[in-house]
Amino acid sequence: MVELLSGGEMIARALEDEGVEYIFGYPGGAVLHIYDALFKDCKVPHVLVRHEQAATHAADGYARATGKPGVVLVTSGPGATNAITGIATAYMDSIPMVVFSGQVQSHLIGEDAFQETDMIGISRPIVKHSFMVKKAEDIPVMIKKAFHIAATGRPGPVVIDIPKDITRPDEKFEYHYPRSVKMRSYAPAQRGHTGQIKKAAKLLVSAKRPIIYAGGGVIQGEGSDLLTRLARELNYPVTNTLMGLGAFPATDRQFLGMLGMHGFYEANMAMHHSDVILAVGARFDDRVTNTVSKFCPGAKIIHVDVDPASISKTVPADIPIVGPVQAVLEELLAQLATIREKESDLPDQGALERWWKQIDEWRGKHGLWTGRRYGESKMIMPQQVIESLYRVTDGDAYVTSDVGQHQMFAAQYYRFDQPRRWINSGGLGTMGFGLPAAMGVQLAFPDKAVACVTGEGSIQMNIQELSTCTQYNTPVKIINLRNNYLGMVKQWQDMQYEGRYAMSTYEDSLPDFVKLMEAYGHVGMQVTQLSELDAKMEEAFAMKDRLVFLDIIIDPMEHVYPMHVAPNGSMKDMWLSKNERT
Amino acid sequence: MRRIISMLMENEPGALSRVVGLFSQRGYNIETLNVAPTDDPTLSRLTLTTAGDDKQIEQITKHLNKLVDVVKLVDLTEGAHIERDLMLIKVRAQGVLRDEVKRTTDIFRGQIVDVGPNVYTIQLAGTSDKLDSFVAAMADVDILEVVRSGVAGISRGEKVLSL
Ligand SMILES: Cc1cc2nc3c(=O)[nH]c(=O)nc-3n(C[C@H](O)[C@H](O)[C@H](O)COP(=O)(O)OP(=O)(O)OC[C@H]3O[C@@H](n4cnc5c(N)ncnc54)[C@H](O)[C@@H]3O)c2cc1C
Ligand SMILES: Cc1ncc(C[n+]2csc(CCOP(=O)(O)OP(=O)(O)O)c2C)c(N)n1
Ligand SMILES: [Mg+2]
């Protein structure tokens, strides 16, 4: 028997049928029919945030940690516009998300009706696709399409804008949720071009100074195991982008750390001096390449990406391969096996040995993990906080972050051995991402340790979510690297503006975070001495069912190093400390 | 280099704004734009001309192809093709110039489609270059209004853009 459901009920039911675990949202006039349908009959729990931006970040954090699309429901007008920053954040990092936004009634559209905003228009440049529902009957197929588009190919956010009249409870329609959809105009690549993969395999084994440069696409495309296998079979060094951390185990000897603007010395040096680069699911971002014309002058580049537009966008590829990481890496591994069966002396082991010797020399000289690379201070150094976090959580936590120096220290000093553990906004660099994202992660994995590494600037951009954490009991651990500055801004002002701190301090206006936590029903602790750092960290993580905020007073003068020399620098041009350059 | 990019897209509201938005969002130029439904009412045919180096054009076509509403796309300038731009041009046609306008129109194989005591409205179809030359040939004439359709194009021979 076919069921008859209203538009609002169809949405509720379709979310169940799609296997959605959480809806992150906030109600308002245009979505009240939907909320009523959720209230009456929907198995999917809804998380009420305190600001729609946080709904998108929470859904985003959930998506990054689980690989499943995050789901958001917001009302029209201000609800929709508040969601924009979070949608843009997800778009820049290719995160699957489906956002339902309410819209004014169909007949009012275009009349500047109450809480009317052209959501399709405003979100157009920051979505993978969007739908405006015209008829309630279309809802099931549209939702199926939205999830399909969001999660396949290069993932990304999809918006569904729904006029209120479409969801009215008194008009019922036949409901049938499609198992799959076919779209004539959407067909992401399923596998790479065999000829290209053969060429790539040949080039790869002929390399004398190879490097594997792996990005967020390896994590998104669940390619970490295959990538790790490939790297180990060849004994080639691996570097990860900020988005790719965890795609290859950080504690593996073959891992050179992150590359790029704040990348490891050995990673940037190895890139610059390489003769073959295998780039997988990485997009040659300007935070990685430094000056494009000086990028890795001696390297031939193999570029694997599911999105053809990522290939040769900034740096031309010698062997482009359009396809999903898994399928391409599988075929590449097979091709490599075939070649090496015939030519067992490939790759050239002597050359590889010399290459590793060179890399180990670089590592020993300036590697962040091979010696203490930061200065002495009477105060706690930010790096020590992350090292402590790593120790106390056994390297097994989910770590979200905000944006700034603390983000870079977390990326450099927490060693991620698994994909989907490091959750941060790389492409848009959205302050305010960390706490709501951590909520989403904690809801997905209630029994796991979830840490949010933040700064006193960023945390205040979505601090209202402390209340959501109380309501849903999400015991995240907030690690506040408190330097009393917009530290990353200050660093640039130190380096380029002779220390003129234009609007990068708050004077004495910061709240008492410990009291603030208590006001929300959480636990706050301040840490000022290195000697108490580990103990407080342990105490925090021992409180498994409480949100704990560690307000850690750190040395405000510390900078993030290495740092690419700009403008006109290459990958190998780096500041290594305040007065030392390559 | 000038390129003529032609595509079939879903005849959906919003599809056109995605194409146009892409160009402004990514800093590309649209020189002409022409769009209308096809024999298949679910599809529109959109043709645009743009200019850029090979790398830019490659990015433009890749991004256009990525748009979910774009079903199929061809860069007509990559092969032999026919392009047509349609112009309606209203000019002052008085005294000696009235005959002169008529003669020039004939030479360009245009048609005078509306006649007034003081004005002619001329219709002319052809490549954009041809229309430009016609306008240049009207240098002595008082041009009152020009409207052009933008380039529509199609491949020569057997090659077709269809599903
Ligand atoms: C303060 C700050 C400092 C930063 N410093 C650095 C830095 O030092 N180093 C650094 O690396 N970044 C840094 N970033 C981040 C930087 O801005 C970019 O976000 C990042 O470099 C992009 O990572 P990525 O190349 O892995 O691409 P992503 O943005 O992760 O893109 C993934 C790519 O993989 C592709 N893809 C997706 N799914 C698949 C699949 N299934 N198969 C194949 N391909 C797929 C996509 O099409 C895309 O091209 C910084 C950001 C901030 C905010
Ligand atoms: C929403 C937003 N506004 C502005 C910026 C620019 N910005 C980047 S880092 C930074 C400072 C962050 O300060 P804090 O959170 O205290 O971190 P710190 O750098 O001190 O560790 C600013 C303002 C941004 N990335 N996001
Ligand atoms: Mg700070």
C-alpha cells in the first residue's frame, strides 16, 4: 500500500529512509510544518543549536568524522543567511552536507515578504548544487538526489530550499523513497584512465627522488589504507596537507610531516628537490606551493583527483588522472606489481637509499619531531600543550580546531595515525568552527575522547554552543591556547608591520572563562605552570561525562615555524625561527 | 583567444544563473550569450563566447561541465563550425544616405525589415565579424539602436551535440 504523507512528513520520513543519524537545526516560521512533522513522527534525533552557523559546523564535524553527509535544517531569511558561513566552510573543504532551508510561501516569493531571502541565489557560489522545491510530490526524489550529489564524486554541500506551503500538513501525497537515482547531467568519474595509470606507474618506479603528496581527498575517498600500502611497498616518503593529516600514519618512519606554509622543513625540502611527485587528492593550494613559478622545479607530477578542475588548475600536471582515489590506487598498485615482476631492480634502490639519507639529514637538522625546535620560556609554550594533549590521549583523540596559531601547533605536534581524526577548517579558515564541530563529532562517537584546540579569539565566535553542549551532554574537552592575542594576526604584524598590533589585542576585556564554564554548568580550569600541565590535562580527560575547558596561559610571543618566505619564495624558502632562514 | 562554447543544459529555473554566476565568480568574461529551449523541451541550448588562454579555457570548460545542470558541452572553436549572430539595427535614413544605406545593406545581404519616413530597421545575420564590419561600414550614418542576439553555433558535418 502506498502511504499518503504531507510535504513536511515526507521530509521527516525521507531523512529516516536515508539513514540520517542527526539533524542539526533551529526552528522558525517557514519550517514549522517540518518541525511539527519531526515532533510527531520521526526517529531521527534533532539537535537544537544556539546559532545556525553552529548547526552547519556541527553537521560538518559529524560528516568529517563519519564520512556520512551532515544534515542541517534552518528557517528562511536570517536562519538561512546564518548558515552561509558554515556552508562555505564545507564547500571549500569538499565536505558532504545537505542543508534544508525554509522559504516563504510560493506565492509570496519575490515580494520582499517577511523573512524572505533568495537562498538559492546567495548560496549559489558555495554549494555543489541546490534545489528549490516546486511541488511536494518532488520531495523524495529531490532529497535522494541531494544526498547522492553531496556524497559522491568530489563531495560538497547541497541546499534544498522549501517554500512553506509545500510542507503544509493538510495536503497529502503518495510517498515512495527511491533506492537510487540516475541523473543524465551528473556522472562523476568511477575509475581512472588505464593508459594514464600505466604511464604513472612507469614514471613512479623510475624516480630517484620521489615523494607522495597526499591531501584531503584521500581521507574523503577512504583511500588511506591503499595509499599506505603503496607508500610502504615502494618505500617512498609521504607528506600530507593540512587537510590530509591522518591519511598516512604520522608515526610511520616514512612520514615527513605536513608540507606548505607552516609545513615541516624536511617535507618542504623533499618536495622542492624531488624528481617525481605523486599528488593524490590534493589541490596544490597556495598555502602549499608558495610561488607557483618556483614550485618544485625538477619534478614531474602525477596528479590523481576525482575533480578534473583540480588538475592543472595552479600547477600543470605531467600525468593527470581523473578518478576516485580508491579505484585509481588499486589499479596503480596492480600496475606497479606487474612492472616490478618484470623489472625487479625498480625502483633504483641505491638512489632511494641516498634520497632517504638526505631526508634524514634534513629531519635531524630542523625536523619538528627530532629535537626541541621552540625556545625556552618561563611560560608554557603552545607546542608543549599539544604534546601533553597527545600524550594524555595516547594519540587516539578526535581533535577539532579553530583557526590561528593554535591550529598550526595542533597540526604540527599532534601525530595523527588515522584518517578522520583531525577536523579543521582549512580552505575557508573559519574561526568559530572548532566547538560546534567537536559537538558533531562527539555525538557521532559518544565514547571517544574529543578535544577542541582553540584560542581565546576563536572560541568566542561560537561560544554560545556551550549551552547546546549542556543540553545534549557532549563532554568535549576544550583546550584553549590562551595568548591573549589574535595570535596569527599578531605574528604577521610582527613579521610584516614592525609589531604594530592593529586590533589584535582585547586589552582587559576577556571573560573569566572558568566562571563562564560554571555558568553553563561545565568545568573550567586555568593552567599557568608547565609543572601542572600534564596533571590538569589528565584530570580533564578523566572527567568523561563533563565538558571541561582548560584555559592554558601560554607564551604570547611565540610564532609558528617553519613559515614560508613570501612573496617570491619557493617551497624551500622558510623562516625556521625569528632570526633563522633557510 | 576567442572561443565559442555551446552546451545543453536542463531547462530548469536557475540553470542560467549558475552558468553566468560561474563566470563572474571565477573572474572569466562572457562576451556574448545566447540561450533558448531546443526541440526537446527539457533541454536548453546555451552558447557563449569568451576569450582566454588555453589554460583558462580548460578551467572554464571543466567548471561548466561540473555544473549539475549542464548536461553536455562542446567548444565549437576546436573544430569546423558555423556561427551566426543576428543583428537588428535602426538607422536614420534620410536624403542621399537613404539610398546609400540600402546599397550597403544589399552588399551585406541584409534585409530592411521596417521602413519609416526617416528610419530603416535592418536585419543582418552572420559571423560576429561580419556584423562588426557592417556597423563599421555605417560610419557616416546615424545609428539609432543596435540589438544583437549573441552568437549561436553548431558544428559542421556529422558531429552533433545531443544526448
Ligand atoms: C591558518 C592556515 C594555515 C594553513 N597552512 C597550511 C599549510 O601550511 N599547509 C597546508 O597543506 N595547508 C595549509 N592550510 C590549508 C589550506 O588553505 C588548504 O585548505 C589545504 O592546503 C588544502 O588541502 P588539500 O590540497 O588536501 O585539498 P582539499 O581541500 O582537502 O581538497 C581535496 C581534493 O581532493 C579531491 N578529492 C575529493 N574526494 C576525492 C576522491 N574520492 N578521490 C580523488 N580525489 C578526491 C578534491 O577534488 C580536491 O581537489 C592552512 C589553512 C589555514 C587556515
Ligand atoms: C571568521 C574569521 N575572521 C577572521 C579571521 C582572520 N584570522 C585568522 S587567525 C586569527 C586570530 C585567531 O586568534 P585566536 O583564536 O586567539 O588564535 P591564535 O592565533 O591566537 O592561536 C584571525 C583573526 C578568520 N580566519 N576567520
Ligand atoms: Mg589567541
